[in-house]
Amino acid sequence: MIHALRPGDAPVMGPYRLVGRLGGGGMGEVFLGRSRGGLPVAVKVVRPDLAGDAEFRRRFAHEVEAARKVGGFYTAQVVDADTSAERPWLATAYIPGPSLDEAVSRHGPLPAASVAVLGAGLAEGLAAVHACGLVHRDLKPGNVILAEGGPRLIDFGIARALDRVSHTHSRMVVGTPAFMSPEQARGHAVGPPSDVFALGGVLAYAATGRSPFGVGHGEALGFRIVHEQPDLAGIPDDLADLITACLDKEPAGRPGVPAVIDRLAGPAVDAPWWLPLDVTRMITERETAILTPARTPTDPLGRPPRRRRPPWQAAGAAMVTLSLLALALGGLDDGFDSVMRAVDGTSFEELFDDSPGLRDDGVTFATVLAAITLLSCCFALGALATKVTERAVAPVAGAIGTTLRTTAITAAFVAGLAAPPFAWTGLTSLLGEWMAPMTALCVALAAVAVALAIGLGWNAEAVRAAEAVQAAEAAAGKAGDAGGGKADGSRGGKAGGAGRGA
């Protein structure tokens, strides 16, 4: 899942712009980043306390250099790194899909055919890692990403950088206790057979939804791994035999990675869609979301956005509109009387107590500017009142009918057109208690214009927010439809594979 950046998170790391959080572990934090060209990457940033350890930096640089050489289809390749930065980091290809841990936690164990494809892919990924002289050391469900074309290994080899510094970090656990090999739990040297043991544990978890050695404190798990037999109840016999062999206590008794591939390769591996419907949908939603501009880092990928409450901008626009209309009602009293007397021929001197400023000298620049401003306010308030009314009646549009809805919107438009002159005179009357009449007149007109500008701006922000939500919901709906189609194909492919196997 992708989560929002936290206060204090760096906005960039090297050439990559960080846009969200993917998780974290014993070594550091993982972020979703984008290259300058927009390519998504997973950026792992080392913890500050480890960054200050010279021995860790040396080993981290060595392991990153080795990891750069790892290829193969079933690994997330290292694309960039800076081991000399204040906080060392490395970037790998971002694989849009859930981890095995997340998929099993949400939707339960995988069917046997899916576990076979999973095992074959992971074994091939381990072969690529071992061919470069590396050992994964931390193969677990959280380090397996389920993608459309098969599983992907992440974080291969990097755990070794912690081996020599763990004695200075008493709470450090190199590897994950539930999926460690016996030799790793004892603190002995580890090689490729240790990864085969972890692979057996991962396949057992995928098939049953639980670790073969249960749960509990690290020491308790380590004791069971070293001395007790795994719990493989509920696993089909053909898979159980292979997993049992992988979980042999002695490294020499475990099959090699090529033998695991040979055991698992078969018709199921050739199926175009290899996962159940629900998990396939999770992958498709993440693939769609990473390409959808409307999706933001604060929206976890793969989950359709919930409908939001009306944005505050819409409420602000409504408040401005109602305030001006209410002020216009006040302008129908004393303020409007002043306008009527001016129309009847009463001089400005008599109306405004011979105050300095505008005089009845005919058409001046000030009167033209005031007329244009007032006319603009009329049209602006009319448009704003229309939009606010449309938004207000939308939830009950089906109940009140088209005719009543149109009548309400038209009435709001007419009221908005007529309101600014009354709002102006009403506000002038109110301000006249504290300032000279001519000053009040100018201030009132400016206040009406500014309020309308703010209201229009808020309304525009509300429209943009609503359009963004609609776009995100449409993208999520398309992703769901695509996920359903792919999942149907997946079931058909599996059925075909089973038929060929028979």
C-alpha cells in the first residue's frame, strides 16, 4: 500500500522525487519515487543511525554493487544507488502489485496451482541472485511481490550488510524469525540452501495462510525452526513433499534451486492468469492507479477512493452568495430609498450631506468605473447563485422533478442578477454609521466586488475538487472491470492447464 509522506520526509532523494511511502524495515524506509521522466521506482533509504556506521556503509556499498548485477525476470532490478550520500539509498524498479503477505492476509491462501507458479518463479529469481554470488537472507512473504506476469523478489542480498553491525544494535534482527533457516537462526554462515529453506516456508504460508513454525517471540520461533517439525497440515501431498524437503534441518538435505524449478514446472506455469480473481483485481488496480494522474499519494493504491464530503470551497462560495443576497434584502430598505431619491432628482450634496468627493457633475470616470463594476457584479453573482443552487438541489433532483429544479435555478439566477445594486446600497447604509457617506459608497462597492471574486474562486476550486474525485472513481471503476475480465481469463487458463495435465 502507498501512504502519504510524513512531515519531515525528504521531498527528493538523488534525482528521484518522493511521492509516497511504501513501508519500512530493519534497515530503513521505502518510498515510492518518480524519475525526472516520470518512471516509478522504489527508493530504500537507510536509517540515520546505520548511515553513521562506517562498517555498515562499506558492506552496504559492496552488496549494492553486487545486487546491480542481478538480472532475471523474477527480480526487481536495482536501477540506481548512492552509497556515499548522507543517508545512503538505492532505487529498484517499482512492481505494481500487492505483496504475498498482503494478498494472503486479505483474501486467504492461494490455490495449489497458484502456489506452484509462485514457487517456480521465486526459485528462478533465487537462481539469478545466487548466480551473482549473493544470498537473499530475508526471503519472506513481505519481500515477494505478486505481479501480472509472475512473482518478483525484492530486497535480495542487502540484508548481509547488517551482519557485522548487528552487535552494535541490540534490537536488530537480521532476517525474519518465522522464515529463517536453522543455520541462520543459530548465527552460522549461510548460503543458497538457506534461501531454499526460506522458500519452503514462503510456499507453506502461501498454501495455508500461516507460517509452518507458528507465531511468537523470535527466540521461540528460532527454537522451533531448529528442533521441531513444520506444520504442513492442509497442503496437497505433491506440494507438501517438496516443501518438506525444502525445510530439511540440514542444508545438504535440501534440494537445489534447479531441482525446485523442475519439480514445480508444469502445465499450471503456462496459464496466462495465475492468481485468483480477488488477487488479480488487486494487481490490476495498482497498475491502473500508478498511471492515473487523478490518484494521489494520500490515496492508497489499489483501493477505490471513498466519496468525499463537499469541499470547504463549496461551503465558502455558498456563504458568500447567501450573505450578498441577505445584504440585498437589507438594501431594499434605507439604502434603496437613497437610490430612489437620487433617481427622482435629489442632488448628491443633499443625499450625502455635502460630503467631499463625487458631485453631480454629469458622467465622470468614477461613475463609469462604478457602473462597470456594478454590472460585472450582477453577472458574477447571477452565475455564482446558479452554481450554488445547482449543487444544493442535486441530491434531491430526482424527487423534485425537472420542472421544479429548473424553476429554482432560474429564480436563483434572476435573484443573483438583481442583488448586487441592493447589496451595495444596503452595505453603504451600514457603513455610513462609521465613515463619511461617499467613503462608505466606495468601500461598499469594493467589498461587494471582492466578496464576489472570492466566492467565484472558491467555487472554481470546488468544481476542480469534484472533477478530481469523479476522475479517480471512474479510474477505479475501470480497474475493477478490467480486473474482473482478467480474473475470468485466469480461471479459464487454470482450467485448461488442469485439463492438459490430466
